[in-house]
Amino acid sequence: MGGNGQLDIVGGSESAGVIFAALLFLLTPTAPQRQTVRQQPSLARIEQLYKQHHYQQLLDLVPASPGAPPAFDLYRGLALARLKQWQEAREALLAGRGKAPKDERFLVELAGVEFSTQNFETAKNDLRKALALDPKDVYARNFLATIYFLTGNLEAAIANWNRIGQPRITGLLMQPQPRLRPALLRRAIVIPPIGELRFSDLRDAQARLENLDLFSRYRFELMPLSRGDYELDFISEERNGWGSSKLEALASILRDLPYAIDPAYYNIGGSAMNFVSYLRWNENRRRIAASFSRPLGDDPRWRFSLAEDARNENWNLRRTFSGSVVPLSDLNLESIAFGPELREVVNGKWAWQTRLVYAYRRFRNVRDVSIAALPFFTSGNSLETRFRVDSRLLDLPGRRLTLDAKFRAAAGRNFALSLGAFGSLEASLALEWLPKPLGQDYHTSLEFRAGRVFGRATLDQLYELGVERDNNLWVRGISGIRGGFKGNAPLGREFALWNWETDKTVFHSLYVTIQVGPFMDIGRVWDPSGDFGSRFWLWDPGLQCSFRVFGDVVVRISYGRDLHSGQGAFYESASR
């Protein structure tokens, strides 16, 4: 534009040419542009970068992508793990596993990520899944065994190591050295001091040590020496004389005060010869029991014992017996039983025992009892042979779960003319589970038992469903004692019983452990005569508290309530 406001014709023509060219460029169709396609790196290149530790360069070449091959996700996860970017590594490995669910490598590497972040339980679960896909994966098996070892589950570690021929021990050390004779100890701990430590050998050793009934506490530990080699340590607290210490001796002897005392003397002459006794002076339930036991032929697999049990008891059967016109409220039973017993621990899974029992019993104050019910209260002698088999049906140390079965059979004769031959059969299944990887927290047990007596039986040969010191068929809402007299719990010749309990650890120290938890007892007892029996199923829930002192003496306090009668029972007991 000129200074007088008129258009500059020359300048205007140049500007119009530029505008026309721009419009022509915009309106003219253009040829498609060539798109740049990123070249996908080869797997060999990615592997090379990983081996050369160029992790960031690898990640730049292999970004996260739903369309990437599973192998790319694997190396991406490995590189992220090397850079300690745990969450990103986990996401990459999970993405690859989703694409290749049967490739166990993703699970193994995920276990590595979980292990590095202290998630040991998740790592073990990943490794178990990987081994389900490939049971021959040596690396995964060794990794799983190592986690069990580092977290304190030695038995599960050994069971897994055995699948790949490990671990190898080069020595066996005793801490401290037991007073038990060395030859007897070597036969108990049937573990070669040099060579592979087998899980079955460890279980055999534990079974034989239990059969000695000598160690209040013990454990095995592996001490690493060099790559693949270990020293096996046996760490124990041995009972000698009255106990492993004065405090333990007092706790054991006086645990049943004010009702009774339990004097016991152990390891006489260093030969695992033990004397155990029980003295109760209650005026209505007097009892003296004693047993002497020792290994047979200096072989810890075999144990011989001789036991006696003498009682003088007052019974009140007012609530449990219907075969008399006048209730039997002051029945007296005087009895003595004795005989030898032989037990063999075949291995860590099997054991059996047999016992011969001679018994004498005398009943007093039997009045107005029907003729049909008189055999229950017949005085006289009896001779009985008992046989028992114990078997471990399931042993999963990695899950800390066991399932045991027991079978008992007996045959004998009551020599009174009105009685004759009798026998019994009993069976039980017991499951024990520790859901935590360590300790006794949430210890859960389930047990089912059933039994039957055949032929005529006396009162003391019947089953009893109730809680008291002379009975092991516990229904904890019903006390077997009433007013100091026995006979308050239902009795009979047939029974079925289910017990469940779970214990939560609320306090733990070197000398005392306290556990609290609920329980449920369900049972019933029958008798063909109709004079005894519960006549209905017993449902008894409750709560119990357990105190374990010095790792040996257990004191239990429980309260159970019988849902049928609405009555409850407090009970305190002590055991070793």
C-alpha cells in the first residue's frame, strides 16, 4: 500500500502469486506418506543385552505391550528385577504368564521377585505351581527347599532337597552331649553322619527318640559348611533323675496339686530306664499307678514296660444308670490291674504295641439292681490281651499337616460265671494342622473316634463321654465328677466322638507359652441293655486356655457347655 492509501499494483501482484501457490498446494491431492515401522528386536539380541547387563537398553527396546511375545515379557521382567523395580517386574512376569500359562519359568521368576521382597509364602506358592508343571526342575526344587530352610521348616526343606539328592551332611554334633549311653543314642538317631540326609531317616530318628520317652525338648538343625555340605546338630534337653532341671522337676511332680502328685525318675544308669508314678489321695477317688519301662535289648525301637494301677472309687450313678429301683448313689469300686507291655517302632510311619492285663475288681453297695443289669456290677478276675497299631497316613511338612490313624483290638475273659468272654474294637483318625510357617499359632486338631465292646462288660470296662482325669474320651461340657463321686458322665459299650479345637498363641517366651481358643465336642454313647447310654447326641462347644511350662508340662483350663442340658463344666488338667 502506498503512502496515499492506494494499492501498490506491483507489490500486490507478487503477493497474489504467493497466495495462489499456497492455495494450489493445499488443494492439490498429495501422495500417501511412507510410515516409519519400528524394527522389532530379535530374541537373540535381547538375550545378549541381558547377559551383558545392559538392562535399561533392553527395556528401551522392549516396552510393555500386550502384543509382545511371552519371551519378551520374561526378559523385561528379569531386567526390571535386576534394577529392583519389583512392582514393574511383577507386572511384566504376570503379563507373560497370562500369555504362556504352561511355561513354569514365569512362576519361578515371580518367586524370585516375591523372595526379594520378603513375601516368602507367595514365593513358595509360586514355586509349588511351577513344580506342578515341571517336577524335574532342579533350580525350582532347590529354590523351594532353600526358602523352607531359611524360614525354619527343616523337615519341608529336607523333603524337597531329597528330590534332587541333597542335602549332604559331613558330621553329626550333639549339643549338649546327652547322658544317654552313646551306643543307645546312635541306634536312636539312625542318620548316617556322612552322606545324604534323608527325610525318612529323620522321621525314623524322631519316632525312636519319642519311644525313649527321655527328651523333654529336642530339635535338629543344619549348619551350612560349604556349598551343598552341612553339619547336622542335635540340640536337646534330656530328663535325668527327677527332671532336666529343679524347676522342671517341681512343675512335673506337683502339676496335679492339690489332687495328686506325679513322681517320676528318668534315665536310670544312662539306659533310658524310666520310672513314672501317680498318687491321688482324694477320699472318693484314691488311686496309685506306677510303671517301669526300658528299651529292650538296648534297641530304642523296642520298649518294654510293666505297669500297675490300683483304685478305690466311689460312684454316683443317679444320673446315668436306669437299671435299679433305688438310684445307685453310693457304689464303691475297688480294683487293681497290672501287666507287661511291649511296643515296637517299625519306622517313622508305623508302630505297634501289645499288652497283657490281669485285673481284679470288687463292687460294694450294689442294691436293688435288675437281674439283667447285675453283670455290670459283678466282682471277680479278668485276663485281657490288647493290641494297637499306629500309622501315619499323611505327612505334608510343607503344609505342616499330618493325618494319623490308630486301631485297637482286645480280647479277654471275665472269669465270673455270669460274664464270660469279651472283646473290643476301636479306631480313630486324627488330623493336625499348623497353618503358620513357624510356631504353634492357630494350632488346629480334628479327631474322630469310635469303638464297641462285645460281650458282657463290667462298669469299669465301659466307655465314658465326659471330662475327668481317668478318661480320655472328652466331652468338655459334661463333668465326669459330681459332688466328688464318679459316674456323672454317660457310659456304654458303644461310642462315637468327634473333637475339634484351634489354639491361638497369645504369649510366648523361653519358659511359658499361653494359647487360647475355641473347641467343639460332638459325641454319643450307647448300650444294648438300655440301662446306660446318652440317649441323644451331645453337642458341647467351649473355650480353653493352655499354659505350656518349660516346654514340657501343659496345664489346660476349659469351659464347655452342653447344648442339650444347658449345663456347663469348668475343668483343669495337667499333662506332660
